[in-house]
Amino acid sequence: MLSVLLTSGIANGLLYGLIALGVVVLSKAANAVNFSQGDLMAVGGFVSYSVISAAGLGPAAAIVAVLVVSVVAGIASFLILRPLMKTEHVMSLLIATIGLSFLVKGLIRLIWGGQGDYLAVPPLVQGPPLILFGGNVIIPLQYLVMMAGAAVIILLFAAFFRFTRLGLFMRSVADNPRAAQIVGIPTQLVLCSAMVLSITVTAIAGFLLAPATLIFPDMGFALFLKGFAAAIIGGINSLPGAIVGGILLGVCEVMVSGYVSSSAQELSAFVLIFVALIFFPRGIFGARKTRSV
Amino acid sequence: MLDVKDVSLSFAGNQVLNGVDFSVQSGEVLGLIGPNGAGKTSIMNVITGIHRPKEGGVRFGDTSISRLPPHQIASMGLRRTFQTSLLCNGLSVVENVMLGLEPQNSYNIWSALVAGKTARAWENEARERSMEMLEWMGMARFADRPGQSLSFGQQRLVEISRAMVSHPDVLLLDEPAVGLTAPRVEELAEKIKSIRDNFGTSILLIEHVMQLVLSACDRVVVMATGTVIADGPPEEVTRDPAVIESYLGRGYYVES
Amino acid sequence: MPEKIMKHAKGWLNSPVLPILIAVLVGAFGLTLNPYTLFLLTRIVIFVMLIVGLNIMLGYSGQFTFAHAALFGVGAYTTGLLQVHLGLPFVPSIMFAVVLVTAAGTLLALPALRISGIHLAIATLAVAQAVTWVLVNWTDVTFGAGGFRAPSLRMFGMDKTQTIFVVSLVLTTAVYLLVRQLLTTSFGRRFIAIRDNQVAAAANGVHVTRVKAQAFAISAAIAGLSGGLYSSLLGFVAPESFNLEQMILMKIMVVVGGIGTMLGSVIGPIVVLTLQEWLRDSEGWLEIIFGGMLVAFVLFLPRGLAPLILNAITGKFRSQSVDDAPQTGQSLNAAPSENRKDEEAV
Amino acid sequence: MARPRNQERLIINKKFAFLAGLFLSTLMPTVGSAQAPGVTEDTIKIGTYGPITGPYFAFGRLTMNGMEALFADVNEAGGINGRQIELVRVDDQCDPAGAISAVRRLIFNEEVFAIVGGSCSNGVLAAKEDIVESGIPYINFAAASNKISAPKEDNIFTSMLTSNLESALQAQYLADVGATSVAVVAQHDAWGRDRHETLIPALEEKGIEVVADEELSMESNDATAQVLRIQSAQPDAVVLLSYPKPASIFLRDSARLGFSSTFIGTSVIPDPVAFYEQVAVPGATDNFVTISPSRHPVDSEEAAEWREKLVSAFPDDTPHSYNLYGITAGELTVAALEAAGEDLTRESFIAALDQVNALETTFGPGTLDCSTHQCLQSAAWIKRNSDGVAEVVGTSELD
């Protein structure tokens, strides 16, 4: 039982981790939190529904469509929120993104609302689940796809931040925005790409999640909250921390559900968020950042 | 009056202060100078309770204050200003100054809710005293303006009024001359001296503008890399080779 | 000469006469309305009280919390449950609810001592979700997700909606006047001081911990009171009346009315709830309009409608560039400056 | 004959009506007339409310669509005793305050003759007091709580399968198939709670032991823990008191973990074929049977005619079983309106409803009998057969 629970906790946790990656990217480069991130994740799910189920195209087309939509959504979000993307406007930005979250949810309902209450996206791969260790570990293929997707995204991210100029720019803007501007780093471009990147990774998470669940317009916020919690647990500015935080949260949830009570599952996530925020606000991998007065 | 004894402080393994030791005598204006990163503001933060020292302590009169929270230290009669002016944007100039009287405020919430006698009496008195202070500073005509609408130097004077309205025993000023022109600096020096003369307040002044240090201070403490490297009258200190080496620069003495 | 008139007008605006006069007029008008319209009006009146309290937290003391809907809910539940389980009358029930919610709100100030900004927002959000979980799962006491029928108050030979309308109007006016008065004193200055700059406030002798706790307590007490009234207005208490969606609606009210202004706390609920009712048949546009409105206000009118309305009333036209541009500093946490005095009027 | 398809204009008109209502109508004394409220020489105004937007729109908007399609049919055929039915929709967004405000708006501002609506139990329960006090005839068309119509109120009827009846029928079915131990998976919102509260005693009454009682929330994407716990309890059957989303997650995880049992659904999953597509794991729903207040699934041969009508009237909404519940409610309304005769009053309409005792409807599993005011007393059991078609495996009525 333990091994089965652990695998499903890890698979779920990877998903939280992907959302957390989106949280971290934005927080790292722009010091911002985007409440509409979860709803854009739902958009990722709905777009892949339209491409795969409605238009009958393959997953590759869905990825392209999700990428296009998320880049457009990212640029649009950036253009809307640009005046607020400064440290002193953090709370205004938060409120504005709450508004965006409503807006996106409304648009989802307007576009996909009439097509049924819960939409199903067919699995990306068909086939029996992977059974390891004599039935102790059963991993459905969709989870494998999710894990593989998560791994690819993490590798891409790591490479991006390490080897590209834009990635370097992002790191320096995060460290000291004013200095970065003075030495000629295009701050606006960096903020814009952070927004796009954050939304893209979240939308891809939506694409990966969609076949594993049923999609509905309100699915985003609860997942965003979990993703944010994962980001906090891992240290809000650490990319590997986001994944580890996600896995911890996923495992914690499934353990509470399996060994305590399934009705305590939801509560466990909130308790974990609260405890993490109060007692470990820097998380596991959090860089120490002295607080400026 | 105010004794800083062997104070050490570190952030995340970074030694910021290393056995800092000096004292402010009653009724003197003490200048604290040193290169950037010497730990001047840190020591001020330790004195006012924002940071807790790792080692050593601060005594104010007969009491040790290095473990007290900032508001309690403030209410004991030890006030400060900040490097970047920290007026409250949501308050008018006079209200900002009234904030300086908070520790003396004793009326309770019920009186405040219904505008009871004690509340009104205190409010009136606080406003009067704050206006007096502003007048003394020459800032009374701005009383009802929002703090933000004032110039940099004016905001600084309001901030000093706020710190002084409760007539504290010690006033700590963190680079009050930043961004002021030479004639304004001279005015400020006069103001600082007259604060001492009028209210008997001891003043600790952190400053880079040597013009202000030289004309206002009775004594100067020089810090570098977290320790005190010189302590004495301004003329003497500015001639100290160690000080010239680490802070003033070789050309300094010749120029002045 | 005009200045003298202005001063006179200001004094008059700041006296309790005008709000009381308005309340009496609203009361007289309200009693002629049919139950539907009166229900809407009463809902607005109760939300005005709630938003006055929320604004203390969000606007004046700058504590960004998401737990207010939960506190509102605990007020409603406590008031209703004491009547249902123990058979207590309405008045002691709601009084106990206020005490309980005040205590809960003060406890909520504890996290605010350690964290702030977004972290505080998310932590309080987690608390709010946990409260909802308790309301849903503690079925023996709260009747769970299915809610319960709360007794409605009836007095002076009026029907239930009229009774709760009159009671709410009186209490809202009282809360409004008391809070307005409170904010002109030291208490108000301290709230603003910890919002604008905690370090400076502490260095001037403001006991930051205590002031935060006070802001949370006062705000929570008002939430408890309005929650109790709301339980009586609806006559039915269920978790979905106090969920995150409602919390966001409250935020929209604060932002639309004007964060950190008394007048805004009145305008916000009027505009948002009327709009909500008006858009009932708009087939899905409500979310889009509310979402767009929130974004637009934060971007273009960060101080809400209140300053506009005040300018229109006092006929004072200030130069746009100086006044209406977002202030440097935290535009929402710290925007109102020059207008603050005026806004305390009305 | 014009079908009520000019929705846009209707909305605009309603907005003006709302503003006018807010400021004017209440100040003006109602003009007295011999007619009952909402009834003129050639129209009858019926109000409906429920979630038209928001997460729960399916329960409201789609039920309304079905009813509206039926009314359009009736109007086209000449109406009822020469009167055309006008339907006024109000959105309550599934919120108690919204429901109170919607019901009061229908009663006092729209001045409808009767209300046929209500989809969220908490909303209807919040508005119940107003409905009872006003005496307006009310037929609940989609909310399931037993507390809406029991204890019996003079003016409240329901054409939806109530939760206690559904639970009793489920317990009866389980007893009939010989189950002695049962596991329950419920979502703990108002809807799930309501089912849970009625199902547990109903099972006890039949001597069936509840060996596992698990929760699965709407937000969950994983039911591993729940499946494992239930698997270890070895129940004869599992009752899924949840919406399609959690239920499909549960069945997927069951299939994955090799747990099989008899799975019983509720009336929110009335279409096992659509549900099969949602679960999307071959074989996972082979042992799934669900209960439905409709005799034919929406994609059955028998419903084809209505599907067409619905698609042409509401091209944005995919046909759904909830449309059919609306048709049942509409047929009950029309039958009672006809029986009430030329001289239509609220009293005569209520009396006519009271006398409904064996009304055949297009989709009702059995006949409607309103003597207890809970008019629908029967349900159909539907399964997806091996050909991939929804098949009614039986209908049951309470013994």
C-alpha cells in the first residue's frame, strides 16, 4: 500500500511542482505572483481539448496550440500588468491578477461553457499501466508522460537559466533590478519573458494534466494554490525547490488521505501551506535574502 | 548617556560589526563617519532595537536596551531619523509629527470611538505641541500638506520635528544632509546645534558631508569595516593618517 | 472668501449630521420598497458595514488578508447556531458572535506579525479554506455543507426584511460614525503609520504588534456583527455564502469604492452589488466584467471612485497630473494622501 | 409562431425592467385586476431560476433549456387555453443570497404566475420561506434535497427525484442484487452531504453494512488512497455520491489498481455512455450502473426528436440529460395549467397539481403522482451495454 501511495503522491506532486515552477519563474524575475496562473493552466487543458477531442488532431498539434496560446496570453498579461510590475506595486499587482483570474475564467466559460459540464481529453498514450516490483508499484502511462514532461521542462529550464543570455539577464534582474537596468539589461524584455515563461510552463502543465482528470472552468485556482504552496515549501526562488516542494506536498496529501482520513486530505494541504509560510517562509532551498527596510 | 559596548553583529555569516565601542556624552553632538559599508547605519539600527547584536550591548543611562523592541526604546527618549526619509504618505505633515508623541498617548479605544474627553484633550494637546515643534523648525506653514508634496530637505526637517516633538534625550540622525546644497547644509548645522542648545538633547550624527560634520559636531567617531578606528575632536580626527587612508582620501586635508 | 466657505462645508461634512440624515432618508425610502428591492438594499447596507471593517485592514493598516469572508461566516454561523442549538434570542447570540469573531480575528494577527504582503495573503487564504473545511465537516454543530435555517428577526410589527433592514441601517450608521471618528484619532494615525512604514512607526514609539492586533480585532468585530445580521437577512446559513468567491467580491468592493477611504467603503458595495444584480441575466458576462473592472481600477483608478465623487461634490478640481497619477510608493497601500482629510467627510 | 429565440432582446428588456423595477414599480400601487398575477388574456408568465452561469450552470441553464423547448412546442400548438407561456429566467448563481433575490424578483417585480425552477438545494432552501409566505405555486425542477418538499407545503411541488427517494431506491437496488456490505465515496459539498445523510440510514434499514466511508473532493486528481482503503474493506458494491469528475477519477484509479466491484452512480451521472467517455479507460465502467430520473438517456432513439429541437433552439449548448428533467417539469406544469382550466388562478393551479396522480410524461420512468407533492417516485437504472449504448436495465419504484 505504501509504495502505491508513494507513486501516486509523487506523480501528483510533480504536477504541483510544474505549477510551482511557473510561480518561481515569475517570482524570481519579476518578484510577482500571478493569481490567474491556475486559470491559464485550465486554458491549457481546454485548448488541448479543442485540438485533440474536437478537432481530432494529435498531441503534437496540441502542444503547438498550447504554446501559441500561452505565449499570446503571456504577452497580453504582461502588456496589461506592465505598469504594476515593480516591487512597490506588489499588492496592486496581486489584486489586478485576481481580476485577470476572473476574466480568464469568464472567457473559458464563454468559449467552452456550453460543451458540457466536465470535458474529457483522451489520454496521450494508450496502454496498460506499468507494473513494477510484482504489483507494488503501478504507474499509469499518463503519469509516466506527466513525469517525463515535467523532467523535460525542468531540464529545459535549467539549461535556459544557465546557458542563455536571457536566462542570465533574468537572474540578474531578480538579484538587483536597478543595477540590471543601469548596466543595460533590457528589464522590460526580461519581465515580459518571465511572464510568458511562467504562463507557458503552467499551460503545458495543464496540457499534461488534462488527460489525467476531467477539465472544467473552475479547476485552476485550487491547483494554483497547491502550486504556490509547493513553491513556498521549496523556497520561492528555487527551481529545484519547486519540484521537491511539489512532491512533498503531493506525498503528504496522499499519506494523510491513506493513513488518516480521506476527508482530512484537503485540510492537510492548507495546514501545510500555513505552517510552511509561518515557520519556514524561506523554504527548503530558499536563498537567504536579507530583508531591506 | 548612551554607551555602545563591544557590539558585534553579523548577517548570514557576514560580520558587519566587530566590537564597536563608543559612547555619546550628555549634551554633545557626536559625529559618526566612515566609508560606505563601515557599519554606521547598522550600529544605529542596533541602538534603536531594529537589529539585535550578536555580542555586546547598548546602555542608555542605567538600563541595557539592546534586547528591547524598537518602540520601547523610542518611548524611553531615544529617537532617530532614517537615511531615506520615511514620512508616512497617508498622513499630513502635522499628523506625522504627532506620531512622535505616540508613547505618551494614554487614552483608550472607547474614548477614541466616541471622541471622549480624554481623547479630545490629548489630541488637542498633541496637535498643539506638534505645531509648536513645526514652528520652531520653521515648517508650520506646511502643517496640513501631505508629507510627499514637500521637497527632500523639507521632509527631512519634518522628520526631525517628529523625532524631536517628544523632547527625547538622544537624537540619532542618519545622513540628514544627503542631497542638500551647501547653504542648506549650513542651515542644517545651525539647526542641529540649536536643537542641542534648546532642548539639551544629545545627538549622534551619521554623515558623509564633512561640511556638516565639521561645523556641527563636538566630537567625531570614525568607523571602518565594522570597527572604530578613531575617536576625538573633528580637527584632530581629520588629521589622523588612518582616517585619511581609509576614508577621507589623501587629498582631503590639503583641500580643506 | 471661498476658502472660508470650504472650511465651513468641511466642518459640516465631518459632523455626524450628514450620515445620520442620509441614513434616515434611506430608511424612510427603504420601508416603502417591496421585499425584493428591500432585500437588495439591506444586503448593500450590511456589506457597507463589512467593507468599512475590511477597509481598516486592507486600506488603512495595509494588512492584506483573505480571511475576512471566513470571519464574516463565523459571525453568521455563531449567531445562527446559538439561536438554533441553545435557543438564545438574537441579541445575545450576535453579541457572543462579535466577541468570538473578535477573538478569532486577533489570533489571525499572529501570522501577520511574522509575515506580510503576499505571504500573509496566502497564509490567510489557507486559514479561510480551513475554516470552510471545518464548517463543512463539523456536521454535528454546523449542519455541514447543507447549511441550516437561521431564525429571522422580527420587531415592531414590521416584516422580517423590514426589521433586519432597520436594525442593519442603524448599526451600519453607528459603525460608520464610530470608525470614522476612530480614524481621526491616534488609532487611525497608527494604522496608517504601520501601513506606510513599519520601521519608522516603531522607531517613533508605535507598538507595531499591538496596533496590528487592534486593526485585526476591530475589523473582525465588525465582520462578526455584519455576519450576524446577514444570517438573519438570509434566514439560511450555508458555507457557500462565505467562500473565496465572496472574499474576492469584497476585494472588488474595496478597490472600486476606494481603498483606505470611508466614502469608498460606502460606494463600493453599492456599485458592485447593484451591478451584480443588474447583470444577473447577462449570461456569463458577470465574471468578465468584474474581472475587467478590477484590473481597470487598479491600473487607471487605483484610488477608486471615492476621490472622483468627492471632487465632484466639493467642486474642487485639482491638477490631474499631480493628484490622479498613481503615487510613488505603494499605490494601493499608500495612495490616499492629500485627499484623506476630505474623504473622512461624508 | 415565434419561438422564444430572441434572447438578446429579452435580456435588454429585462435590464430596463430591472432598473425600472428598482426605482419605480415599488412606489406605484399594483393595478388591481381580475386576473391572477402573471396571467393575461393571452399569456401566462412563468418564472424560473437557477444557475445560468458559473460552475453549476448545467443544473440550471440546461434544465431551463429543456423546459423552454417544451413550452415553445406548446405555444406553437396554440398555447394553453389560448394563452402563450412566457418564461422569465433569473440567474441565482447557485448562491443562497442569489436565490432569495431571484425568487423575490420573480414574485414581486416580474410578478410571475408560478415558479418552475431551482437547481441548487441550498439556494432553494434559502428561498423556501419566501416561497411559502407568498403562496406562489412552485415546482422544483432540479434540486434534490428532500427538505425542499418535505414536510409537505401547500404550494411546493417537486418533479425531481428527491435525495431520500433516490437513496431509498439505491438501497433497494443493492438489497435486490444481494449486496450486504457497501462502500460509499462522497464529495463533501452540499449536494454530496445531502445524499450521504439519506443514503446511510437507507442502507441501514435494508440491513446493508457500510464498510468504508470515504471522501473525494471536486479538486482531487487522484483517488489512490480512497481506492486502496475501499479495496481493503472488500465491499460488495461501491456507491459513488459524486459529480462525474471525482467519480471518473475514482473509477480510473480502481481500474488501475485492479479493484473491481459493482459501482452505483447517482442522478448527476445519468448518462453512462457520456460517463464512459469521461472515464476513458476501457473496461473501467463495465460494472457501473446509474440511476436516472429519466427513462431514456439523452442520446437514445426516443430522445432524438428533442435533441434536434434543443440544438436548433440553443446551438451553444450540447444536449444533456438535464434538458430532459426540464421537459418532465414542463410537462407537469402544462398538464396542471390545462387542468386548471380557462379561469386560471394560483389556487386552481395548485389544486390541479394536487390532483395529478398518473401523469404519463415523455421521459419520467414511471407516472407522476403529486399526492405527496414529490411527484416523481420512480427511477430508471441505466448501464452502458457491450455495444457501447446506454441501456435501461430496469425501472424501480419504492415498495
